[in-house]
Amino acid sequence: MIYVCVRAHNHGSTVGLLLWKVRQVFASFPREYHLLVADDGSTDDTAEVLELYQRVLPLTVLTNQRPLGYAACVSQLLARALELTDRPRRDCAVTLLPDFTVAPEVLPELIRRIESGADLVVGESPNGPAPLLWRLVKRYQGWLLRPGLNVPGVRDFLSGCYALRLAILRQWKKERSMVLETSGWSANAELVARAAAHARQIVALTLPPGRKRKRPPAMASLAVAMDLYRAGRRLRIPAPNAAVSRAS
């Protein structure tokens, strides 16, 4: 079973189409799948859209009456996938953003890597035109996250698109609570590092271009940089034993 996990907050205009595109992907790439969506305190029509799609798709909606934030929702979704699976060594979870910044068409490649033995597949966003400060944050994110968060070979921790074998999430849960300690952009990096610490095979995969992601303005880019810097000094996550291989 493949659990496709999406956190939605006021994404009524895109989340339904995203789910339908995922359905189309699996129609041509036959695998057993289940959609998990956290409706994180949305005030638009997200709930109505998800209710409609629940009638026609294998979809479970986790509803938060008030926004909990990205990190809490990702933890919530992965924990639910663990509750549902009966084959954690075979099954996996894939995280997607609700706004098409990562196209659902990448799912088959992520899943093939898991089926070929990877425990963690890290999606890396392609480099493209962006403001200077954001390009610098992207280039130096690995340095900003040290020493407490270090996964040698991963160049992009911030895409929000990952495939994780559920067995390594189970190991993570046994070791400590699955609640992420950070928030926002840093939560992506923490998720990668904590999963990598339990992975025997890690693959970095360059993602195909999706919808252009809204880049943070200059001051927000600096805030992201400081957030990553603080996370790197606050967290103490063991570096993985497995080397990161890059998908050709």
C-alpha cells in the first residue's frame, strides 16, 4: 500500500484537482494506494471539496478544527499511515504539497525507488530563477543545518516531497515520539534527517519542474535561513550510516 500524504490549509482551489491527478497516475501505474489528507483548520471550501472526493476516491480526511501547522500535520499523517499498514516493510508513505509545486507525475519514480530497495527517497527541487537571497538559502542550507542535522549527499532538504518506507518510521517511533520538534521549512529537513538515521538505502531524486513555488521575499528568506541555523544547533540527530546515492 502506498499512502499519499497531503496537508491542506485553505487549498480548496487546488487540492481536489491534485487528488484527481494522483488517481490518474495510479490508473496508468497500477498500485494499491490510499490518500491521507489533513485539513488543517481551513476556512475556505477545502472541507466541502474533500467531502466530495471522499465519495469517489480511497481517501481519509483528518480534520483539525484549528490550524496545527505543517510539521504537526505531517507527523499526524505519517502516524496514521503507520496505524493503517499491516506490512510496514513493504508499504510506504509519500508526502506531497497541495499546490502542484511538485507534480503528481513524479509518484511512479519515487515508488520504483522504494520497490528497488530504498528506504528513503528525498525529492530535490530543480534550481531555477529565484531572488538572490533565496538562491543563497538554497545553496547553503546544508551548512546552515549543521552540526545537529547532517545528511551528506542531500542537496535539498526543503522540497516537501519524500517517499519513506513505513518500517523506518516504525523504528523512529520506537526510539522517540514521531512529533517533529521544528516547524515550517525546518520541519522538512528534520523529517529527512530523522528518517535517514534509520534508513539502509537513501536515494536523492531530482524532481521534474512543477508549478512555480512562491518564493519568500527578502526578509522572509533571511528568516528561513535563521530558522535553519537555529534548527542545526538545537537538534542532535545522528548522521545516517547509509550513503546517499543519486538517481540517474
